[in-house]
Amino acid sequence: MELSTLDYSIIIFFFLTTLLIGIIVSKRSGKSASEYFLSGRSMPWWLLGFSMVATTFSTDTPNLVTDIVRQDGVAGNWVWWAFLLTGLLTVFIYARLWRRSNVNTDMEFYELRYSGKPARFLRIFRSVYLGVIFNILAMSGVTLAAIKIGQVMLGLSAIETVGYAAVVTVIFSALGGFKGVVYSDFLLFFVAMAGAVGAAYYCVNLPEVNGLENLVAHPNVKDKLSLVPDFDNKEALISLLVIPLAIQWWSSWYPGAEPGGGGYIAQRMLASKNENHAIGATFFFNIMHYAIRPWPWIIVALASLVVFPDLASIQEAFPDVTQDKLGHDLAYSAMLTKLPSGLLGIVVASLISAYMSTISTHLNWGASYIVNDVYKQFVNKDATEKAQVNMGRIATVILMALSTLLALALTNAVQIFKYILMFGAGTGLIFILRWFWWRINAWSEISAMFSSGIISILISVPYINGVLFGSDAVDGIFPSWFQFPLVVLITTIIWVAVTFLTKPDDDDILFKFYSRIQPGGPGWRHILKKAKKENIEISEKQEKWMVPSGILAMLLGCALVYGVLFSMGSWIYGNITQAIILTTLSILAGFLLAKVWRRLGKNLVS
């Protein structure tokens, strides 16, 4: 495949525009750490919302969706669709709490909520654990996708791809800081969406596919179209639908879908003008991320089953692809090689934009932990604003280098996705409850974090895994689908036990936390009674119905977003009656949600 002069012109124009944004905002971004990492807490909801969507529109996401659809069908996407529940819980309950905290990073939250040396240890350990280790894992998955795109579409080696991509992205990220990331995300979103929709439209109309009607009727595709797993296949039903909806969404930590908010989503909420803007940004993100954006990727994935029905056909078409990078996720890039000049340039530019948006966000987010929660706290407490910005830029370069090295050793997008899910299993419930239950302390999180990691490593050992979950020849103690629930169950038992076996946090910390955050709920009655007994005044403005109304809004939001997602699928499949019913239900859910939201909005800080 060769790019035309028009294609190169589109790509070069995109590159220059993005770099120009970074250069223009670099002077202001370098004034202070707050500007470099939070843009002075002055961002509007719509700009932050677009940034969240663009950030999660990474190069590995279409590859991941393609891998899932080709192996488990469209219903396999429930493994990430289920995260909508925690996303909307963040929108209607946790967004306002994060904005009230007024911390610089979600790691700083630990010393606001917990007390003593355990809180300090947790802050620095989680900063390294998430900001460096998990962050590098996530970025390596994105870079792996870039490597596969480079091999298939541009004929570049893995070293060449990471070299070009890393240099351009790290320069842009180091210069512009958070403001540069958010401003460029606005542009990147529209480029990425144009590329995704254009690719889907063209791939459906390839001669081999011959239109949408023929696609959904093709024998390679018909058994992949269902929006829910086959109820007769017990293992698929449990692993693809029951576990994600019943356990995974609240129990597992995953970048961009953290229970209770966190990571780069929290960074954007903290950068918003106020609580209303934090809520608006996260709600816009969840609608776009789950309801609107998946279908162009799904359509290309389904079309790939017609053009490249198996791995052998992909290998035959692209013999230069190395064996260690051959997987079903490669089918997305393979389909894009069919695009005509002009559209091809837009799509390549969209993939580059997706890569730059995601990586630049992760770099700035990870660097914020290193600077605010490690360097400033434990290395140089008197660091000037300029020194903090310079350290942020150095951290950006180091994180980029480490993630590219790891990407060279990976094989497919699902590999890294499943690893991150398993390693964070069982910790999510703490992130949800720590705002509303005074008894949770730093030791609760420490025990959950270590037990989850250790258990995940142990069950990954082939012998232990074979004994517990069986192999091709031998049955295990538990069914194979029980791996994730087992980690959650053991981790939860451990952290709950540790919570009651260790001392509560200091009263002063708990009094101050409640006064600032105003979480409300029965989980704080003990602290309020204690404060009253000791004649300590604690501000208590939180309406009792705010949390129940937030949960109701979350459920209505789920009905709205899932309704839009599945009604779009029904329209695409040609199931008109089902599409009309789902569309009507979506409109009704949206109407009811608007009424609940208005009630919530009256009590938010403006």
C-alpha cells in the first residue's frame, strides 16, 4: 500500500497544526505546576468532555474491539460496555465530590481522607504503582497498536514506528502540558471520528462485502451479530455478560473507568471550572464513548470477517508482519489498506491523532503523579514552580521511553486489557465506599492492592492455574470463568477483615474531610455523633436525598445510553421494529433523566 501526495499532505498538515498548538500554549503552561497539570482549574465542560472522548479514542481501541468481535461477536463488547455503570456513577455522584476536594491529583486525596504514615505510604506507592507501572502498561498497549498499523499500512518496522511516533508525541506533550493536550484533543476528536466513520462507510461498500444488507446476511458474520451472548452457551454468557455486569464494573480498576472516578478522568474533573462543569464533562464523555463511537469500529470488524476470515488470510495478505504481532486485532489495520487516496490520508491522520491524544494524556497524567506526589513531597519540598514544570517534562520523556520498550515485547491488545483488569480486581469497591464510609482507612486500600496483585500473579502460574481452573485434559476445582470472581472474592474478604482489625483514622482528619466534601449518607453518622459529643462544629449541608437521586440518575442514564447504543445497532441490522421500540425507550429515559438532573443541579455549587 502506498500513500499518495494528497494523503501525505493531509498527514503533514495535521502534524503541523497539532505541534503549533503545543508551541502556542507552551509559554503559559510552563508558568506553574497548576497550569502545566490542571490548566489553572478553568476548563469548561464541553472542552473537557471532548478531551475525555479523544483520550479514550486510542489506536489500540479499534484493534481491541476488532479482536473481540472477531472472536466473541458483538456481544463480547460487554467486557467494556459494563463500565458504563461506574462511568455514570462517577457522573452523578463522584464528579461533584472530586471537584470539592480541590486536590491537585487523585493521589493527593489520600492525605485528605486518611491519616498518618499509612496515608503517606499509600500516596507515594500508588503514585508509582499507577502513574508509572500501570501507566506504562496502558501506553504500551496503545503503542503496540501503532506498531501494527505501521507494519500493515506504512510498511514500517516496529523500531521505526515507535521512533517516529514517540519523538513527535513526547515533544508535543512536554511543551504544551495539560492545556496543550486538551486544546489539541478538541481537534483530534473530529479528525478521529471522521476517519472512523469514513472507514466504516467505505469498508461496507467494498466489492467483497457489497453493502450493509449483504454484510449482516453473510455466513461469516451472522453468528457474530447478537448484542447479548448466546443463553445456551453457559460459559460465554457468564464470562461475557454476567461477570461484567454483576462484578467487574464495581470491583475492578481500569484506566478511564475507575470506580468512583480517578486517573485522567479525575484530572479533568479537577481542572473544571466548578461542579456543574465536572458533571457535564463526564456525562458527555460517557454518552459519546459508549453510545455513539463503538459502531464504526464494529462495522469494520464485521466486514473484516468477510475479507479476512481467519489469521491465515491476514498473514497471506501481509507476509512481512512478524509472527509475534499476528493476531485478530490486526484485521482493523488490514481493512484500512483498502481505502482510496484522500480518505486513506484522513484515516491515517485519525489514527495518528488517536495515538497522540491518548499518549499525551497518559504522559501528562503520569508526570503529575511523579511531580506532585513524589518529587515535591519526598525529594524537594521547596521546589519552585519552574523546577516542578521541568521535572514534569523530564518525567514525560522517561515514561515515553519505558512504554515504547515494553510495547516491542507485546503481542495483542486483549493481552494487556485482561492483565490490567485482573491485576486491579477486588479494589474497586473501596474506591466507591471510601467517600461514604468513615471506617475505611489506608490499610484497607494497601491490603486490597497487594492481595489483588499477589493473587493475580499466583493464579497466572500454569501449575496453580491448571489445578484451580483445569486444562484441556483435566477439570479444575473451579470452572474457567471463575478466575476473576475468585480474585475479587479473596481480595474483598482480606480488605474488609483488615479494615476492622486496624485502627480507624484520626478524628481530626475525618472531621475535616466531611466538612470539606459533604458526602452525606449513613456511613458518617458515627463521626457526626462523635463531633457533636465533643462539641466540634462540622458543616452539614448535604441533602439526604442527593445520593439516592444520584443513583436514580445513574440508572436512567444507563437506560438512555444503552438504549441509544442498541437502537443504533438495530437500525444498522435492519431490525426496524426493535429499533423503534429502543429509540422510544431511550427518549423516555432521557426525559426522566432531565427531570432528576434539574433537581440535582439546583443543589450544586455554581
